Amino acid sequence: MKKLISLSLLTFTSLYASELQLDTIDVEATTLSEVAQKAQTSADVAQTLSDNIPSIDMNRRSGIANDILIRGQKRDNISIDVDGTKIYGACPNRMDPAISHIVANQIESIKVVEGPFDVTNFGTLSGGVLIETKQPSQEEQGEVNLGFGSFNYKKFGATGTGGNETLRLSITASTESSDQYKDGDGNTLAQQVENYAGDNTALQGVKYKPQYEDMQAYSKKSAMIKASITTAKNQELRLSYTANRSDNVLYANSKMDALWDDSNLYSVAYNIDNINDIYKNINLKYYSSDVDHPMATKYRMASNNTMMDNTNHLTTKMQGLKLKNSLEIEDYKLLIGFDASQREWDGRYYNTTTLMPKPTQKSIDDAQTDNLAIFATLQKHYGAVDITAGVRYDDTTISHATYVDRDFSGLNLSLFSAYNFSSENRLFLGIGQASRVPDARELYFTSVKGNMVGTPTLDQTTNSEIDFGYEGSGDAYDVKIKLFYSQLQDYIYIKKGVMSSAFSNIDATIYGAEFSGAYYLGDALSFDFSAAYKRGEKKEPLSGQSDLDLADIAPLRGSVALNYEYMSNSLATLELKASDKWSDYDADNGEQELAAWSIINMKVKHAINRKFDFTIGVNNLLNETYAVSNTYVDLTLITAGTDDVMLLNEPGRYIYTNLDFKF
């Protein structure tokens, strides 16, 4: 890695000679715009991201509230930021991943940082998701979105905004629900569990009770209100509140379901622009987010036994203060910031029948993570070269009701450069290093039987990465190619079959390539294409094991779509999505070989006029039965204690329509 860094710095130096001046290009990230319009089958942001960005895979957890992986990384290895507000899920089994606490119809754009190149956010080890929600405007306008689909899916969303020079308001509200989807074999979520359990005596408790076999898969309501108040020239007070309420979310191949997932996101920010010729902006923001999540055996046969009628009720709260200062000094753009945050995480087991605490009582016992950080970024043109450098220093303390405090410090560094052959063609090269501390689950989680699954002595993980690629366009094409190589030091990994201190630090590498673009056959006809390949390897197998494959590394996947624009703002699309089989997987830690798959999707978006359009589509046209998510022991899934862990199949043929009204 040191040789690669030295070579990269030499490359930067050799490129300084050109005199071409261009704006800095954000090649280290991928931005997805018009998110609400792209979320046509549900408001689940994970689904939208995995459908549109090749570096992102989706981890199927339910009909909604699914998780994401960026280059094979999930959980705290990636950061989620909503308008500058950090949010975490409460469930240690990922029933409420952070990305699930915002819905697509609230979002204007999403920036996905691939790699350790965002120094402004705590914990961006291997990637980050920066979500920008819809902003209030002075112009009075509104939008209504209706969605209907197979399996009794219903969605209603509405946005309204307006105001004057002093006060601007916006309100966004939505509701959606669905019955259990059916896979390509016609099995609902409950039937997938029934078929897996069969006559196995040990698995009868995971089946759904007869009265719940046909219950809804989920219902979700969300609302967001924002206000922007002009207090003086170039000064603005910004207020925001978002509420999410999800009820009775079924997680078929887990042992429990979510009774509810309630979250709140608050923020207050003061922004000043154009202070003088050098001091361009100052932004001070306070934010708070909280999640309330009980998961229980209530709907399963196990709860017929009063000793097995259990609930694990978890809560988490995140609050923080962030100050950003933006300056322009001659040809330099400088951002200097301060970041402080505190995360609280607590969980308790209950016997639902008696409402009495279990003997072990706590699953996570009042864990608290306090972080203080300073950061800076610098942008500069050198002829044809754009340079962005970043640095962040973190000081973190993790405390627990029983164990001694843990103290961590980390220095994050990034250097990204683009060499512009022209305004349409450039090479880019990035080098970065970032770290993230272990979370309370990895350190302190206790099972219902009282076993300390967490490992209180874990070290923080460090990622050293190099990215290289090309981005270009011509009269008939657009293309972007990325290569990356990541070295993970003290990567936090869980071992199968270990009852206590199941997590350990290992060294590993992940490398791969991503490819996306479009080819235009004329004014009306075009092809879109994308593909991603990655490979993950442990430096050494875990003690007592032999498998060097890293978990969560999906195989080669890609898509190609034929688009026909038959009139202004009206488009017909035929898409093929495909994946290779899982041939490299961590069998020692619960993963299994998954078959290759391919599906065909079709849709037509027709604009009646500028104010109204509708979309009709069908996903998985041929009703294939397939699974995209593997069974790494990092998730607690249904198993009979063998290597055969229950997979969750994807939906079968799904027909949908969306109607969008603007006024």
C-alpha cells in the first residue's frame, strides 16, 4: 500500500504542468437525483439505491426496511447522514437499519461516497450516504404521488411548499402498506418459513401462528416539516422535524418480528452566506435523532410457550453539534469544521406474557459513545488537475454500565485528484485512510441466555484505500469506470458457533471494479449499462477455521436497459438484471452458495402534460425464484443448528403503477 501511495503522489506531481482550468469534479461520489421519482415500487430507499447505483447491494430483510452494502460493507462501516443529521438503527439484528428511517418521497438527492473520502462525518470507514431532503421554497407548489402494486401494495405521498421572503414552509407526508409478497414459487413470507421448517421438531416455534399467517407485511407512515426563516440579509434559521412510524413489520427468516419502529429526527441550523470576500459561509447545526424498536416472538408459534413469549426492546438516541466554515482564499477553497456527537443505546429483554424482565434483563446496558472531532478540506486547481485533500481527527470514548470506558483516537486522511483531458474526459485517483470505533453491539451485546456475545476488548478498524478510474462522455456515450483496493486493519468480524466474545479483529482486503454508462443510438433510443465486481479475502482464517473468503461480498452483478423516448418526458424501458452465482463465500461463518439469477423488468412512464404523468411497470416479468442476500452469521437467522440457514427469496412477478400530480 505504501508503494501505491508513493506512486500516486508522483503521478499528481507530473500532471501539474497543464494550464487548463476547470471546476472541481465530484468524481469520488455518485449522486442520485429525482429520488422520489425513481422509487416506483416502494418508498424503501435501500431498494432505490441498489436499483440505480452499481456499487450498492441490498440486504433483503423484509418487504420494507431493507439494508444496504457499499462495496461489501454495511453496519457501522458506512455512515448515513440526512441533511447533516446522523441516525442509527436500534436493532442489533438490522430490522431497522439507519437508511430505513427516511422514505424516498421526502428526498431530493442522494450522494453516495464510495471509499474513505468523506472527512466531514464520523465513522465513514468504507463509504457514506449523504441524503438531501426536499427544501422549502417561496413559490407555492405541491405534488401528490399515488402508488399501487401487487400484493395489495398502496402508497400515498404529498408535498406542499410556499412562503414569502421571510418565511418558507414545506410539509411532506406519506403512508404505505403491503400484504406479504409472494416469491416466484407463489410462497408468501409465512409460507417460506413453513416450507423451510417442515416437520423439523426444533423449528416448529419459528412458524407463524395460524391467525397471523396472512397478516400484512408492514404499514408505514412518515411526515416531515421544514421551515426556513430569513432573519437578516444572507442569514437564515432552518428548522426540521421528521417522524416515522412503522408497525408490525415481518422479518420472515429471523426469529422475531418488529412490533413497531418509531423514529424522530430534529434539527436546528443557523446559516450565514457571503460574510465577506474570503469568508463565504458559516453553518452551525444542532441535531437529534431517536429510535424506539421492540422485536418479539408474538406472531410465532414459540410464543405459545410462556417461557418463549419474549421481547427485546431497544432504543437509541443520537445528538450532535456541527460547525462548518467555508472560505475562499485566492484560488483555494477551504472548509474547516468542528463535530461533536453522543450516541446512547439501551436494550432490555422482557417476557411478554408476564411483562417481567428476563433474568439477564439487559441486551445492551446503557452504552454511550461520545465523539469530538475537527476536520478540514481543501480544494485547488493546478492547471488541468483538480485536487481535494481532507483531514479529520477523532477522539472517542465509549462507556458502559458495567465495563471500563474505552478511549479511541483516529486520524482520517484523504487525497483525491482528477486530471482533465477536456471538460468531458478525466482520469481520477484517490487515496484515503479512515477508521471507525466498535459499536455497543460488538462490544457489549448480551444474549437472552445471558452470554456476553460482544467482545469488550475490540480495537477500532482502519481502512486504507486507493481508487482509480476514468469518466468521460462523447456525442454518443457516457461512461464511468472505477477500480479500488482496500486494506482493512482490525476489521471487526463475528465467528460462528461462539457463545461468548464472538467478535474479533482480523486483517482483510477488498478489491473490485465498477462500470456504468449509456450509449445513445439517436435522439429517441439509448442503452444504459452497469456492472460491479468485488472480491474480499481474510489475511488469515479465524482460529479453528480454514475459509479465507470474506462475508457479504456479492458476486459479479450487472444490468442493461433499452430506453425509448417516444415523446417529450415519456419513456419506455426494457431492463435485464443479472448476477453470477456465489462461488466465493464464507461457509465457515454461515454463508452458502447461491444460484446465479437473471430477471427482466419493463416499465412505461407517460407524461399526459407537465402537471401529470403515470408509470406502469412489471418487475421480474418471468416470475423467477431467486435470493440476493446471503446468510452470514452477523445476522441471527432461522436455522436448525446446521449449515442450512434459511434464505429469504425476492418477490416474484410484481406489477405496479404510479401516478404523479404537480400543481
